[in-house]
Amino acid sequence: MPEVKSESLQETSTNNEDVIVSYKDVKKSFGDVHVLKGINLDIKPAEKVALIGPSGSGKTTIIRMLMTLEEPSAGEIIVDGKNLWHMEKNGKKVPANEKHLREVRGDIGMVFQHFNLFPHMTILENCMTAPIHVQKEDKESARKRSIEMLEKVGLGDKLENYPSQLSGGQKQRVAMARALVMRPKVMLFDEVTSALDPELVGEVLEVIRDLAEEGEMAMILVTHEMDFALDVADRVIFLDEGVIAEEGTPSEVLEHSDNERLQQFLHRFRSSN
Amino acid sequence: MKGVEITLKVLFASILLGYSMAFIAGFCRLSNNIILRSFTGFYVEVFRGTSLIVQLFWLYYALPMLFGWDIGSNFWAGVLAISLNYGAYMSEIVRGSIQSVAKGQYEASTALNMSRFQRMRLIILPQAVRMMLPEFGNYLILMLKSTSLVSLIGMADILYQGDLLKDANLSLAPTVYFLVLVFYFIIALPLIWLTKKMEGMSKKGVAS
Ligand SMILES: Nc1ncnc2c1ncn2[C@@H]1O[C@H](COP(=O)(O)OP(=O)(O)OP(=O)(O)O)[C@@H](O)[C@H]1O
Ligand SMILES: [Mg+2]
């Protein structure tokens, strides 16, 4: 299908150019379970957002919808001015097809709780494959950038190893390098340290901290590491019962909020750690 | 021995056609198209649920008489019966292997913005094929054994030649069938070796 960029779909974004991702009254149900009941959320380029909330509150679902792994039941998600889940066809707004999704989600990258590395490929191939096949980058340059990225996450000496030969912390750092070589504008992290042995958490957080300090990429971090969130995030969002129950700077939310559910959540959290 | 040549011909043609059939039917069963899916499901169940000899006789004797479809030669009738039969079994392996690739692999490749086709070709299939290999190897040997059935529709394969010799001189029967055994085993040797090799390959770099 030729470029079908509709005026009406674009309008939403033209008036706020400093927003890279915008959730507009996004709802999601699984069967008759209403997991998300209307999420409104704007994320600025380079902004670091920490998403916290009780188990089952829908944190994963929010970012999976942005990665196109889950389709919203209602509402819209705008990525860099483009409507993610809808496109224009003959002047009408219709559900996006695969081609449209691919056009829009190219700006998004994601790191998973369980790494999801490709087990049949070496570490280097894990990183090179998508730039070569998806972005049509030439092999040499993809290879060079992948090596640089793996060196940056401290795995320059593991290029020819297979994922099965790495520790959890190393796997997660590969997963980050793999996502980063695609140069996303927004990177999603879904509890990327919670499947790791405690002594390996530090090395992964350190990489994320470095990324955050470099700055240009927006990041949404679903995390249970409150201290880390306090440290790295520009904004903390507390999700509860399908809505954003509280948001603000880390210190506002984590230290000075009087939202009762949030207090309970933080309290339970601190006492269990 | 001409019998060996015929057995080998039938075997190779059946292997090629059988694996192709396995992949085609395997993918069809995973397709979104309900008609395609149920049609292949029907094919798979029919061919798995009836015996190879019966299928062979159908293709060679019954179909030409009932519908005037002449397969052309007993060679193609034999090859077709074996490959359709084994294709049906192996399509289940294809389908099962593809389905058992972890969901996270689909998600990671989507997150890297791969197209459906790229995801299948670069990520899912290579892992699924590794799971298929050991079982495919076993079917290779089973297929060899099944080729002996083509002697029943008058093909001069190893077994058929053996039968001829035996008919000429009944006292030779033990020697003849011993030789037949040896021939089959010699052909099977490289297949067994290949199967081992495939198992080895499938172990490499898969467990995550
Ligand atoms: N594919 C699915 N099918 C049915 N229900 C689902 C599905 N995915 C998520 N859910 C439900 O949606 C709710 C929110 O899930 P989600 O994974 O987004 O929560 P979460 O905030 O990430 O929780 P956690 O902290 O445990 O990871 C849960 O009740 C979950 O059971
Ligand atoms: Mg979650």
C-alpha cells in the first residue's frame, strides 16, 4: 500500500511536537477482565519513565501494546506522530496491517524479562541479524556496530559464544545490545533484572544507568528496583487497578505522595525486601 | 544388482517428495485459512489412519479403474504412496516443532521489527528444523524399509529380485534372503550415520 499518511491521524501530533509516544485513553481487556481502564500518557523524547505498580496491574501490558505484541481494546497510541494501531484507507480509519505496524514500530525497542535471545545464533549474530535484514544495513557496518555495542556492554570477548554459554546477566546485556543496534527512539524494559540471580542484577542496572545518562533515547522501565527508579527516572508512574493512580518526579511519588494505595504498595515492597 | 538401483531410486524420490510434502502440509496446518487447514488435517488423518499397502494398491489399482487417473508407472505409484504416507506423518513433526518454538522468540523478533516472513525464516524455522532433525532421521530408515512394498506392485527392487531367485531355486531361499538382508542393511548404514549426524547437529547451540 502506498504512503497513506492521513491528515486526521497526524493532526494529533502536530500540536505537541515534543512528544514521542502518546497513549490516548487506551483500554485493554482480556475476555471480561478489564486490565487497563483508560491510560493517558505522554512521553517526551529522551524522557526516562519508571512504571511501578502491584503485580497484575497491567505494567507489562502497557508496554507490550507499544511494542505491538498486544492489541489495545480501545484508544490510540501515537508514536512520533504516527498512529500505531490504525491506518487510513479510502479516507477511513481501519485497523493497522502488518506493513503499517512495521513502519511505525521501527522506533521502538524492547528488552524482556527472560532475555529471549536467539539460541541458534552466536552473540554477534544475535545483534547483527536485524540491522542486516530489517534495516538493510550492509553486513560490514552492521557487524562493526554490533561489535562496538557488545563491547560497550562489556561482552567484546564473547562475540562467537552462543547464548547458552552465558550467565543471566551477560544474556541480558546481549539482549540490550541487540535492541540498541537498531537505534530505537524509545526503549522498553520489562523487569529486566527480575529473572537474574541477585549478584548479577548490578551489572545489568549499570548498563541501563549508562544508557540513561547518555540521554537521547526515551526509556520506559517497568521495575521493582525502587532505588534504581529514584535514581534514573525523570518521572515515576504508579499504576493501580487499571489506571495511572499517581505520577510525578521520583521523589514526589516515592517519598512524598499521600496516595494510600501507593503507600501500601511501597510499604509492602520495602518490608519484603 | 539391478534391484539395488531400483530400491535406491524409489528411496531417493520418496525422500525428496516426502519431505516436501511434510513441509507443505505442516505449513498448511498452521495457516490462518480454515479451509486449507482442515483440508490438510483431513489428508494427514486419512494417510496416517490407513496402511501404506492399502494406499499403494489404491494409487496403483483402484484409482485408475475408478477415476481413470493413471499415475503412469508403478514407480510413481510407489513413490507417491510412500511420500504421501510419510509426508503425512512428518508434517505432524513439522507442525509440532514450529509450534514448540518458544513464544518469546516470536516476541523478540517482532520487537526487532522483523516481518512475518523474516521471523519464520531467520528465527523460527532454524530452531524448529533442529528439533525435526532427529525424528526425520528415523523416518529416513523407515522409508527405506517401506520401499520393499513396491515389489508388490511389480517393481523389480531388491526384494522382488530376491523372490525371483528364490522361485527359480527354492533351496537357495536362505542364502537369497540373507543377501537381501545384507543389501538393505548396507543401504541403511549411511542413513543411520546421517541420523546420528543430524542428532548431533540438532544439539548444537539450541538449549538457551
Ligand atoms: N495474554 C493474556 N491473557 C489473559 N490475561 C492476561 C494476558 N496477559 C495478561 N493478562 C492479565 O492481565 C493482567 C495484567 O497483566 P500484566 O502482565 O500486564 O501485569 P503486570 O503489572 O506486568 O504484573 P507483574 O508485576 O506480575 O509482571 C493480569 O491479571 C494478567 O493475568
Ligand atoms: Mg509484568
